[in-house]
Amino acid sequence: MERRLGWFRLDRMETGRASKTALGVAVRRAAHQIMEQPRVLDDPIAVRLVGAGHPRLMERAMHPVGRDFRAFMAVRSRYTEDQLAAAVAQGVTQYVVLGAGLDTFAYRNPFPALQVFEVDFPATQEWKRVMLAEAEIALPSNLTFVPLDFEHHTLAEGLADAALDATRPAFFGWLGVVPYLTLDAFRSTLCAIASLPAGTAVSFDYAISPETLGPKGRLAFDRLAERVAAAGEPFQLFFTPEELELELLRAGFHRIEQLDYERLNELYFKDRADGLKLSAVKLAMLATAWV
């Protein structure tokens, strides 16, 4: 039986399987580099990491019907990295990528003083290291892998072992994880982040409660939920914006920003010649919360 502790699922670590959804996300980020101009997210590392090794997945990701999904995968990373850049401008020098999967920020990090911590299953990190080596992508000196087994260590312990300085603020990116968690796991992670000094922040995406969706949205949700469940990684946690704000306030965050599809389109897709934008099917939102 699958056990869920902390912010990730132990089934992947125990069986040695890498995340199918992590690969799918990386492939769509790579496809965005090829299919859309100008790019919402400039991520040439994604193409090098997954482009050549997964031609069938790339072909599927570049299909016109996948355009909206490509746009969302790109914009959620762009938004998080924009928030990170603002934090760095305020003096933050620690960036923690929770559930890093095949995230590529550390390999194109424009901030020399920024230490990056990639937290994930040991098996997922071993898989990623193999892919990085095969693509001849060097490991930067300001990157620390944090292979974490929540049966033996808490998130705080894992980060302490990795030399994260808990006396200074940190920025957390937490993409593509929250919908797969239990409520207890979500809350425990928020509390761990909120225990760090003022100036700490976290950006993440979350799934809208399906019962609040319209007919088109519910149909799109059901199709996506069926696919991720078939991959062994079912959705199980959903919020309304009001519910999420209450969770963040209770955890100890003092400032909160939530962006829906309309706001993201205004910020990142306005006046594009190719018409690329997020569709009206509103399955998810992005949020940032500050301690």
C-alpha cells in the first residue's frame, strides 16, 4: 500500500520508479522551446535533457492539442522564477526546489551567489543524474542534491544536513506537487517553510476544487485526472482560493498572492502574435506566500 509522508509519495522511492509526470512536464517545457516564439520560459537545458531521448513524447507534446498544457507548464516555472528573482534582489541567497524532478533552473542559474537545493526521492535524483550525465550537462558548484526519505528524516533535518542556513530566509519552489499530497502533508510542509525567518517565501501551483468547475472544466479535469491516475500518481488535494488563503494564514504566512488564468494571461501572454495563452478551462492557480 502506498504511504504518504512529508511532501512526497514513497511508492516511487521504494520501487525505484522515476516519476512519469516529472518526465511529462520536462518534455512539455522542452516542446515549448521549439514550438512557441517568443518563449514564455527560456529553458534550453530542457531540450538538451529530454529532447533527444524521448522522440515519441516530444512529438506528442508538440501537437496543437497540447498547446494549453505547454503554456501552463512554461508559465508556472516562469512565474516562480520571477518571484525568486525578486527575492534575490531582496538579499535571499538560498533556493529550495521541492519535488525537483527534472527542473532545470540550477543548470541555468543567473545568480552566482544563489545556492540551490534540489529535494526529491533518492531514486528520482539518481535517474536525473544519469540523464544529466548522458546529456553532458555539468553539475554547478552552487547546487546541492537533497535525497530525502521521510521515514528517517524531516524536511528540516534534510535541509540542515544539506547545510541550508535556517537563520537566513530562503525561497521555495514547489511546482507540480501539491495536488498529489494529503492535507496533512501539505500542512506540515507549509509549517516547515513558515518556521524560517522573515523574507522566506514559497511559490506553488494548486488544483481548483473540481466541484466548482463548469461543465468544460470538469470534463477537462476528469480526463487529466484519469491520465495521472493511470501513471500511478492520482490527484487527491484541491482547494478554492478562499480555502487556500486560510491554510496559508494558519500556517504563519503574512502576505499572499494568488493568480488565476486571466491574470497570468495579462502578465505573460498579452499581445502575442501567435495567440498563445491559457484557455478558459481553469483547473489550477498559482500562489506565492511570504513569511
